[in-house]
Amino acid sequence: MTAKKKLEPRERVGLALMIFGAVAAAVLTACGIASFDGADHERLTVTRACGSVSFVGVILYLGYRPRAKGIDAWGAAAIAAALAVAVNNMPILPLLSGEARVTAGAADIAKYAVESFFVGLFEETAFRGVLLLAVVERYGRTKKELFASAVVTSALFGASHLFNLLGGAGFGATLLQVSYSFLIGGMCSLVLLLSGSVAACVIVHAVYDFGGYLIPRLGEGVIWTAPEVALTAAVGVCALVFFLFSAEKLSPERAKMLTGRE
């Protein structure tokens, strides 16, 4: 008879967080505090917070270590490039010119910032902290396999947004969201593999979401002016070139550390 494997302290904490997050989401949903309704932003934020706790638990239970222990120059450059894209997702030039403006009060802006943070935390712990590292653990033995892992898991991340169709979202808008979700997923995947920091991915994702919906949700005016389109295209092309070039800097050794298998 085989003896049961004794859980390590990290695994016990991870298991406890997984259960706590799942139970909290179920209880709070039953109480009307949490919700899975995409139109109910405040309650959905509570659900994402609970889910984030569970996914952090999964990361701990599996022994993954997506936290930086000293970021090298390429890792820092990847974070900087991703932040440039994320910040530029805000209509900077229209805001400066007055063609767009924020009309909501400070309290609504703060709520929106919290919502954006938990979108980033939930999706990055789930798709980069768990899914990407699970694929990397199995297949990430070479630079090409690491890059392929980033592409495949980002495609799955983008495809997951097709579920918005079930909530009544338009087909064209959904396809657009799938496309840019694939791109930001790929960018965040490379940030994690180059820097070793899922926290950096969370910040990039949160800033990107905050900027993208700031005017539609909390303001008014024109977003896509000709100068803004030109700026966005320039930043996007520069980031694309950088991240494609940085694929050569992917390290199987760093990947082993991220998955706790060094």
C-alpha cells in the first residue's frame, strides 16, 4: 500500500486559498454581493477578487514561482515596452487637446481603477501565472518552445473572450476584443518569461484596461483623432519589433525557475 504524500506548507497554503476563493465566490454570489454578469461591474469585481485568490492558491500549490529575484536589463526593457503600450492605450493626445475629457468624479474613477486592477490580477494569475507556466513546464525546453507556449496560451486567452457573445455582445466588437486580447496576452507572456514577474504583468494589464475604457465609461469626446492613431501605430510597431527581437533572449533556465523545477 502506497503511503499518501504529505503536503508541503506551500501546498497547504495554496490548497486553502483555492478552496477559500471558490467558497467565497459561491457564498457572495448567493448573497448578491458577487456576480458573473459582465454588465454588473462592481459585483463582477468581487467575483474576480475571489477568483484571483483561488488562482494564487493554484500557483502556490503547483510550486510555480512567478516572482522576480532580480530583473536583468532585458526583463526591465520588456516591462518598460509593455508599460508604454499600456499607457498609450489611454487617449493621451485627445485628453491633452481637450477633444476628450473625463466627466466622472473622483469616487467613480477610484472604483474604476480598482475594477481595472482586479481584471489584471484575475486574468494574469489565471492565464500567465497558471496556464502559461503549466504549458512551459511541459513543453518549454527551448527558446522556440517557450515562444510557441506564449503564442498558444495567448490565443487561448483571446479565444476565451468569445464567451462575451453569450452575454449579448456584438460579433464585430467581440472579434476585435479577441484580437487585442491575443496581442496583450502575448506581450504579457513575454514580459513574464523575460522578467520573471507576474506582478509586472498585472500592472501592465490593469493600466491597459484602465486607459482603454476610461473615456467610454467615465468621459466623453473623440478618442481616435488622426494624431492619436499615428501615435498608437508608432508605439505599437516599436513594441512589436522589440518583443519579436526579444524572443531570442528567452531562457529555458529562467523558465525552470519560474516553474519551480530548477
